[in-house]
Amino acid sequence: MKKELHPEGYRHVIFEDVTSGKRFLIGSTIETEKTDKWEDGKEYPVYQVEISSASHPFYTGQSKVIDTAGRVDKFKKRLAAAAPKKTKK
């Protein structure tokens, strides 16, 4: 394998889907603060994600609303404000 193929700080990281609880061990350069043990008994950095292929409706075939930051409500308010108002004749 070529030397210096991967960027600085490249290592295995556990990505944890907080919605489904599924965990993936993937090579990454992402900065993390927490660590946890993986199935092999070794300790790896952990990064939590809100959505992954384990919880995304496209991959699971199940429709559900995951709104952790109020984004759906903000969108509905903008949509209502932008909608043309009906006038009586």
C-alpha cells in the first residue's frame, strides 16, 4: 500500500446513530471527544449522528418524522407566510 495515502488523523471511528442505536466502525478523520469499546474489545473514538442508513426512511422503507431542532415547524411557518392569500370577489 502507498505511504501517506490517508490524510493526517485518519483512524477508525465508531459512528453511532442516536435514532436507531446502530453503530458502525468506519475510517475517518473527524474530531471526537468520547471513546467507547467496539465488538473486538478495542477502544475507539465515538461520533454520534442523528440519522444514518439505519434510520433514514429511504433505506428503512418506514416513514417517520425526526425533528430534533424544530426544522419542520420553521418550514411550515415559512410555507404559510409565502402562500398567496385568497381574496373574495
